[in-house]
Amino acid sequence: MRRFTILGAILWACAVVSAAVLAGCTDYYPPHMRPMSSKMRALMAEKGMTPSQPILIRLFKSEAELEVWKQKDDGHYYLLKTYSICKYSGGLGPKQKQGDLQAPEGFYVVDRKRLNPKSHYHLSFNIGYPNAFDRSLNRTGANLMVHGECKSRGCYAMTDPVIEEIYALVAEAFAGGQEKFQVHAFPFRMTTANLAAQTSSKWFDFWVNLKEGYDYFEATRLEPPIAVCGKHYVFNAAFPGGNYPDPRRACPRYQKLPMIAFKPKREQRTVAQSSLAEPLGKDIKLRVGEAAPVYSVMTLGPATPDPEVQGKVKAGDKDKVAQRGAYQN
């Protein structure tokens, strides 16, 4: 009888332990191997997305937001989720040199090799600074990341729970066949109104250049084709012979390719906040207007800001944005 009592106690204890393990089994995975949450899968299903579809990430310093976009079967990108950036290093403006503690701005590409599952900041991925544009200006520095925790030395810190979720999204996209994804890092949402407020900044011309790529994505919801020549970015351009130009030399003659505007379906914007980070920015509403195909060497034109925002822009400032936004050969 005693033997059966002991055996029963052992079986009961095993059952309790098994139930506990099954209930929280994901906690036993290394952080970089933890599966996508059921909540995220439900959000994707609600938006007509799948985990394996390609992703694109956008960062906005002033609004302290990171957006994750997913490419649907029609080839266009749709917003999946917006996260609060817990902390970024430095102020508005690009990173220039090693040790300036400035978070980068520009257009970057991340492949599998840039993922770091053994990061000192829980998990991270290297955004790819310096890129061809940065190198053309002799900018220095390395290992600029999007990572966990809430402290930064030139990076974008997201907190551990948030970076785990983003890391899982990246892993699923790579598992689905995506080889690399773009990261667009901006000082702020590049509306005409926001840019016009920065005409006195030493970075104004640089930001006008960034706005070209921002406007292309806003209007088309496609990855902007990116090249670098004359020490500035060139978007959606065809070069002679199909060869990329020298980033440090003047741009050869090139032609802007046709751009077909896309009107995305109305989607509910989801803002995700970790328990350790409060939202630091606010939404700026945009309406993407009609855009005719562009063939000449010129900017792609701004997205149309909300009327109540647009009304705050002085006519003179709008002229400055337009005049300084055109890059000619």
C-alpha cells in the first residue's frame, strides 16, 4: 500500500512539472529561437499577412517610433505594427564619426549575417552603417544596432520584449526566403511641413535628399531602388549599361523610371508599447496624392500632408523646400 502511495505521489509530481513546462515552454528557448507569439500571428491574420512574407523597417527619431511593414502578395508593403523606440543616442542628424554617439540616418540593408543572437543587449541586428553613401563622405564608425534593453551608444534601443518580437519577425521572413531587408532611418516623418520647419538646419539639404526616398515609398509602397553618386542618394533611376555609379564621383546621366502611385487600403494603425517604454511621439496624418510617372531628373514630390498641418507651413518655406529639393546632373 505504501508503495502505491509513493508511486502515486511521484506520478502526481511529474504531472505538475510537465504541465508547468508545457504552459511556459517558450521560456526555455534561447531568446533568438523563441517562436512568434500567438498574438502576433493573430494580428497578421487580421491584416491578411503571413509570417513568411518579406519585411521592411522604418525608424523615426523625433517621433521615437519603429515601423515594421510586410509585403503582401500584390508586391506592396502594408504596415504591420508600430513600436515605441525606448531610447536612441544623440540628436537629429546623421552619424559622422566613431565615438560621436549619434544614431545613423539614411537607407540601409540587413542580411542574415547582420543578426546577432549573442548581443550584450539581449538581441540585435546591425543596420549596416556605414553604407556606400556614408563611405563616400568618409564617415566612420561600426556596429550600429537595433537592440534590446533601454540604453544606447549610437544605436536604437527597443527593450528586450520588443526586440524579441522584432527578431522573430525577421527570422520568419528570412525563413520564408527573404535574403535581406531595407531599414530606412529618418530624423522625423518627412512631410513638407516638418521639413519646412528645418530650413535653418545644417542638415537641411541632406534631409531633402532623404525625403526623396521617403516620398517614393509613401507613394508606391514599394522598396525604393537606391543608388549613390555625387555623394548623395539617387532613387528609382536607370543608369547607362545598368551599372551602378561611383558614389564619390559626379552622377552620370540617368533617367528616372516611371512611378505608379498606390493607394493602400485603410488600415488600423497598431502602436505597440513595451511595459518599460512609453510612447514618445505622436502620429502625423498623411494622405498620399495622385502622382504621375516621372521621367526627368527631379525629386519624386512630397506626400500630401493633412490640410490642418499643411496650413501651418509658410509659403516662403515651402518654396525653399521645393527649390533645394531638386538634384540635377
